[in-house]
Amino acid sequence: MPGTTARVVLSSGFSRRYTGGVHEFTIEARNLRGVIRALDQLYPGLGHHLEEETTVAIDGEIHEVGYLQPLRQGSEVFFIPKIEGG
């Protein structure tokens, strides 16, 4: 079953560290897990950093743990750096 096409955005600081400055992607996936896998294929090891260091907003809604969160055609997925409390 084919996925849907989503616009995926990384923060500028995160993209500088892990993707050489590329911060926007068009990814075909059915859910958030598929997005992370696709980005990990493009940049090996990136998936781990996304899982550990970011919170995700899908279509404007924050998801702390949403790996199986389904995507709609044209969904916007933003990976936001986690804010560390002290």
C-alpha cells in the first residue's frame, strides 16, 4: 500500500548538524515511523537523533510519541528540538 506525500521540516540548527543544511523534504510514508525511516535512509543515523532529540508536530498538533500517527496527503511534519528542563 503506497504512502502519502508529506512535507517534512527540520529546524535550522538540527539540519546544520545532521543534514548539511537541508531542512525541508518531501517524503512518502503512511505514518511518522515511515518518515523517520525514510530520513534515516537518506542520512544514516538521523533516525536515532530524531527519535531522541525532537518532538514532532503533525499538521500543527504536537505528538510526544506518535510513531504510528497516520499522515494525510499533504501533511506537514515538523521536527522540533526538545527543550531540556533543569
